[in-house]
Amino acid sequence: MTLADLARRVDATSRLSGRFVLRSGRVAEEYFDKYQFEADPVLLDALAERMVALVPSGTEVLAGLEMGGIAVVTALGRHTGLPCAFVRKAAKPYGTARLAEGADVAGRRVLVVEDVVTSGGQVVLSTGELRRLGARVDAAVCVIDRQEGGSAALAAEGIALRALLTRADLETYGKRTRP
């Protein structure tokens, strides 16, 4: 499946029409629901397969960010054979009480995995936490870069963003399948 085919499928699966109240309070008639492509196992697997090429050599652990990055990191781990860590937004005060569950990140080269990057804020925060745990993080991958400043924000923190698709890809190829 080509990248254009994937962009068309992601757009067709995730772009919803209706009345949606956004986080800002604004009302939109169209909404991009990223969980729709994450909930489609065949599409998610195809995306992860293509993302393998974005994984820097020397990566030792894939770290998926709560919540959308968890599905993506699991699928990507299946294709790379690399162990996965599941990174919470905050450590829970019970059980293991860890911020990062699964594979140990201390002293290892860790690649942050996210579904969609907009401003890059959560990747920056989670990377800081992973670094405090001893992880060596200098790159992140995502399925979609919404091209709203995330790449620059990450670069300012020493994190190179590698995206499979961009908002421009979805706009270019998605329009072909919409009336």
C-alpha cells in the first residue's frame, strides 16, 4: 500500500461530519477522530509496517505515550521486534507506581511514539520525564504531524520528529475520496 493510499484510508476512516464542540469551545462541522484509525487493526498494522523505516538505528526501546501512542507503539513493536514501554501522563500512586510501564528505559536509547503531534507539548513533557528516568531520547515518531508547530517545539528540546503522514498529506489525498 502506498503512502497516498494510507493517507486516503486514514482520512476516510477518521474524518467525521456532524456538530462537534472542540477543546477551545469552538463548534466545528468536521472532526478528525484519530481513535478511528487506531481502532482499525488492519489499517493500524499497515501504518505500523510503514513506520518501521522511521525508527532510527540503535533504538533499544519504543515508548508509547498515553493514550493514543499505546496502540501505535504496540503495533510498531510487533514489526520491529523492539521492546515497548507504555508512558503515563503521571505515575499512579498504587501498584508499581511507575511513569513508564513495560520495558526498562534507564540507560537505553528510547524512541518516543505518538499517534498525532500538534503542538508537541505532551511529547516534550513525557520526554523530559523519560530523561529523568535515565532514558536517552533524541527522536520521536508519529503517524500524523498536524504541522502546527510540534516539530519546531520538539527540535528546541533536542528531539527530531519523524512523521509518517502530515496534515498536508491528508488534505491532498483525502480530498480525492470526499465529495
